[in-house]
Amino acid sequence: MKTALAVLLLTSGAVGTPTLALADPAGDEQSATASQEMAAAAPESHEPQLIDVDRTIFIQLGIFLLALYILNRFLWRPYLRVRTERVARVEGYREEAGRLETDAQQRLARADAALAEARRVGAGQRAVARGEAQAREQTLLAEANAAAQKKVADARARLSAAVAGERQKLEAQSSAVATEAAKKILGREVVT
């Protein structure tokens, strides 16, 4: 027997059953006939094959490449362009928002500082005004107190003068009344 190479050939036989064929590199006729008999004896499937490898594959490949070109040209590239523009716009808006937020925080800090300064100045002015008002109040109270004391002193002086005048009148009248009372009690004239 000549040296033969054992080659495992998968043929379209029964499902999942490979067939073994012997092939002679020298082209022995007997071994070729044996491999043909084995291939003929193998059962064939009556189901159509999933992919036919014939000239229609080139038509299918052409249709695929044409669809790929059309979709790339009219769908994919515009989508990517719009998406890139949108991303750029969104990033621009985010940068603008960040800049505006920073600016707003700076303005708010300046406004808070100005408000704190105004409160400090207002508190100082309020303290000065309160001090002036209290000094004015003390001055007015002192003036009013002095005026009241003067009026009281004047009233006391007038009252004292009036009381002294009335006492003198009463003393003058009291001797006349006493003489009159003694005259009535004694029933006679009293000489003073």
C-alpha cells in the first residue's frame, strides 16, 4: 500500500457526522475512487444551505457597500456633525454658565461687603445720633428742670410774700377781733 495521508473532510452529510477520506498525493486512481465512493455513500441533507457561496455574493457585497456608502454619506456623517455641534454648544453653554456663576458670586460678594459697610456706617451714625439725642435730652431736661425750679422758687416767694401779707393782716385783724371778743365776753370796753 502506498503512503497515504489521512485527511479529514467534512462533507454535507448527516448532521454533525464527518467522513474520513484518504487521499494520495501522487494521484492514485484507486484511492481517488475510494474517496468518491465514500462521498457518494454519505447521506446528503435536503435542507437549503444558509449561505450560498456563488456569484450572488458579489452582488450582495456590492449592495452592502452601496448601502454603507449611502448611510454613511446621508445619515452617519450628518448625525456626527450635528452631535459634535451640539456637544460644542453644550460645552460653550456650560462654560458661559460657569463664567456667569463666578461673576454672580463676585457681584454678590461685593454687594455683601457694601451692605456690611453700610450697616457699620449706619450703626456708627446711629450711635452718634443717639449720643447727640441723649445730650440734647439731658440739656432740655436740665433747662426744663431749671425753669421749673425757678417757677417753683418764684411761686414759693410769692406764696411766702402772700402768706406774710396775710399774716400781717390777720395779726392786725386779730387784735381787733380779740378786743371785740373780749368786749363781748366781758361785756365792757377793753383798752389796749
